[in-house]
Amino acid sequence: MTTPQHKIGSGFGATSTAFNVLRGIDLHGKLAVVTGGYSGLGLEITRALTGAGARVVVPARRPDVAAENLADIPNTEVDTLDLGDLDSVAAFAERFSASGRRIDILINNAGIMACPETRIGPGWEAQFATNHLGHYALANRLWPSLAPGARVVVVSSGDLRRSPIRWDDVHFGQGYNKWEAYAQAKTANILFAAHLDALARESKVRAFSLHPGAILTPLQRHLPKAEMVAMGWIDEDGKEIGEGFKTPEQGAATAVWAATSPQLEGLGGVHLQDCEVDEAPDPAPEAIAPAEAARLWTLSAQLTGVDAFAGK
């Protein structure tokens, strides 16, 4: 990794909100792209960024729903993007490139969690394909549109020790487990951000991964109520009872801080949590090692056919 995992004394914490961390930061004239920026955590990220003056492009698998959810938020625009479809990723990137605009903030936020076994494209496991490969292809295709000084922020998760990269079976051809598949995809998010930062920092583009905290949002759409009750997240009436859960506004804070904070100038490739550099990220050390990150990048390039840094 390009910088050590040591706290920097941000002054923020688990209860800070996205608006707290943006206080005093002027984003007028800045352009952000936020995948999934119309629902749950993403909606709060979009709301906070536009509140500080940024214009936010929200590529969405359900553009009609996105337009409805964003109707009362100014300085937003919706486009079509299905991260599980590489042709859709390419088409969005081509449309954006044709606009001639430059991206100051790219937040890879959209994702699916613990879904039933689903195969997409050439038989890829859906969580790895959507949460990682789709975002990998998107960032690489948008690379020419990233402005010097841009930041790429990748929303990962916690409790990733459940599954490092299964190099011999990344698509769970044998023994699918929805939680292990989710954890592998989120570990991949961290590895992706680490290697992107290593490749992009000479161009003054930095990348970060983060754990937003535990938040009940539409991300849990695939989980049966009984399972969430058994895990102690909600009661039988569907009311949140789990300790340590954040509000969406608190959950959005670390992503917004990563995307905008001057406290992170000169840093990159680190994993963040609670608006701070995470001193003890959940993955085991080998899960965020540079060699593992480079190996995943090579695999991702082979699978998607996209690599903006080929030959470098």
C-alpha cells in the first residue's frame, strides 16, 4: 500500500454526518459521479455533495426511479448504467466522454449484498461481477475523463475476514455461500482501490476504500426478515434494534470525507472508517497486500478486457 494505516487525527468519528465533514468546503465548479447515488447511502452522498455546490451525475440501473428520488435535489442528472452489463458500462462511459467534461470525484457506491446465487454475463457470480468487475471497468473507461487531483472512492464493507479472494474459484462454481461471495466482492473493492492508487498517483489521482459502518438501507433487499431478526438487526415488527447502527447521514460521512477532505492530501491507497484512516482494517494483512492487489487487477483486466494502464 502507498501509505501506512495510521490515524491522522481527523477530529471526526462514527457519529459525524456527511454535512458535518463538508462544513467549510466549497464544491462549486466540481463534478462528481456517484453510482447508486439515488438510494440509501448513495442518496445521502448525493444530497451532501450537491449541498456543498457540486454537480452530481448519478448513473443508475433504474433511471426512472433515480429521477423520481432526485427530483427535489438540484444540480443532479441521471444516466443509465447497469454495472452487471459491461456493454452498459462502456456505453455510459462513451456518453460521458462525449460531453467533454472532467470528473473531480468518482464514488463507486452501488452494490448488491447476500443475494441468492445469480449468474450474469458469461456465468459470473453476480456480487463479484457487479460490486467489483463493473466498477473496475467503469473506473478504467472513465480514466481519460478524470481531472488531475481527482479522487476515486470505493465503498467496501466490514467483517471481510469471511472471505479473501478465492483465486481458484472467484465465481463460486463450487459451494456458493451468499455471505462469502459478498465478502470476497468487498475485499476486491479494497484491493482495487489500493492498486488504482498505485497506478494513478503519478497523474495526481488518488483512490481510497472505506467501510461506511452498519446501516439499514435498501442494500438489505435480498435478506429475509427472519434472517435479520435472527442476526439481531431488527425485531419482529421490523424496527431496528441492532447496536452500533448508523443513520444514512452518518453512513455517508466517510465517503464524502474521502472524496473532499484536505486532511487526506498526499494520502491514497488506504482503507478508511468513521472518517479516519483505519488502523486495523478488517481484512487480514495479505488481503490488502500490494501483490494481491496487482494480481486482482490482472485478473480483472483479463475478465473485462479493459485496462487503462496497460503497459505501465
